[in-house]
Amino acid sequence: MAHTRLKHVWLLAVVLTGSLLSGCGPQYSEDADFSLTGSISIDGSSTVYPITEAVAEEYRYHAPNVRTTIGVSGTGGGFKKFSRGEIDISNASRSIKESEAEDARANNISYLQLSVAYDGLTVVVHPRNTWVKDMTAAELKKIWEPEAQGKITRWNQIRPEWPDQELHLYGAGVESGTYDYFTEAIVGKSHSSRGDYTASEDDNVLVQGVSTDPYALGFFGYAYYEENKAKLKAVPINDEDDSNGAGAIMPSLATVKDGTYAPLSRPLFIYVNSTAAQKQHVVDFLQFYFEEVPELTQEVGYIPMPLEKYKQELDKLKAFVAETAKKP
């Protein structure tokens, strides 16, 4: 298996084709299928992007004549395109909202949700931040709830022993599923937070902000922390309302998988358009996805599901494909 690394998601689209290998000579897998042709359009979550991009990189060795384009417009942006029938697959770091599902139904679009991995939203500070050893979910709510805007602006307002210095916040943009999940898990209401923070759907922008600001605090997906942990410091989180650090849990492959990293562990998804599921090359890509994603998920810093769960998702896909084939 070729080593896969995270790409800069500030690219609005990454086109993965055999032409990327020009000058390097043909590099195909032993079971490469040159008969498969066509294009696959994918957009959505920047959190799920590294997983899908890793699969797509490997898939081009398996099906060199299939062109896969991956955009990064956030979970909400991806669902807007998906519900209009503009893309085949939507990467999502949350489940589809009822309003988005209604838009899809209005356009006669049916779909299938498939789980692909687990993620732990990671709260980070600058490595030179020596005072934060842990935080509670209650303290995060105090910082991020709408009422905090203009009021909670300094570190010592969170804990008196912390320095009397400005607090600079970085977080996911409002079109991001990461934003929806974080606000629901921490604030208690999805899409509800203070607005005076540096926001971006591009997690690399957030990494850059926190890694260059000693008084910063931010949050994003675990994979982006893993990729940049030499210049970031992860904060252990205590789900209980006490700040002695005894119950604080660091995000890791193990703590996300076993559920002890609460409340910031979550599943990640892809959504498949039923029309796309009638195309042979799309079905082949999706079958390849669930055969390869257990290994690739961990390579790019996320937490794979149990193998039995991947088998169940693949069975769901096969049943969905069979059902859509019956429709006129």
C-alpha cells in the first residue's frame, strides 16, 4: 500500500488522474481495470477529505481511466451541491439535516448514508502555552456560547490562575459539519456560538493560526492535529464539571475508538446519490473504498471502525445498488 499523506485542503479541487504520473512511467496495480471509464465528482467536508482523497489516490492505480475530482466546500456546502444533483458523493462530518434532505427530495434525489471512520475533535493551543494542562466541557461552553461574545476575552476569565492575556479563538466555519458537531456537543445547540473568532472551513488555516499565536485556542479534526503535532499542543478534555485534571482525557486513536474521549468523538460519513449508484465505475470505486478504507483511515490519522462494521456498510451499499437498479 502506497504511503498516503494529507494534502493542503485550501485547493478548491484536486483532480486525481493517471496524468499526474506523466514522466514517471506507468504504475498500475496487478488487477488494474482499464475498461472502467468515466468521472466521479465528490465534494463536502474538509474533515473527511483526507480519507476520501487517500482512497482516490490508490484507486487511480486500480482504474487509471476513471477521473475523480474532490472539492472541499464544507459539509454544508457539499450537501447543497449534493441535494441539487451536482455531485455523485458528498463527504460529511455530520448527518444530513432535515432541511437538506427536503431539498434533495424536492429534486427527486435519493441517497445512502455510509459510515467510514471515527474522529475526535481536538482542542489545541500553542506549544508555548504552559498554563493549560486540561479543560472541562463546561469551560469550553463558557468560552464558545453566544453569550460569551465580547465578555470572555482573556485567559484568566476561564481560570483565575491563568494569565491576564487576550484569548484568541480559532474554529470551524459555519458551513462546516465540524462547527455543527462542536456547537451541539459543547454549547448544547447546533449552529450556536459566539461569532467573534477566526473561522475557516479550511483546517490548515486554523492550524496556521494556532501554531503562530501563543494566546490562541482552536479546534478541528484529529487528523490535522496528528499531521501538525510538532507545532501544536492538544488539550485533554474532562467531560465532567471539575478542573483538577483527574478525569481529563487526551484525544487518541484508542480513546476515540473506545468512547472515553467525550463528548468530542463522532462518526464520519459519505453520502451516495442513487443515480450515481447506477454507474459501474462509481460502484466499483465505492466497493474499493470500503475494501481499502480500514487501513487508509489510520494512515491519514483517523480512527477506523471495526472490520465487521465496514462489512455491514459494504452490504448496505450492495443492497442499495441492487434496489436502485430496479428503478426506471
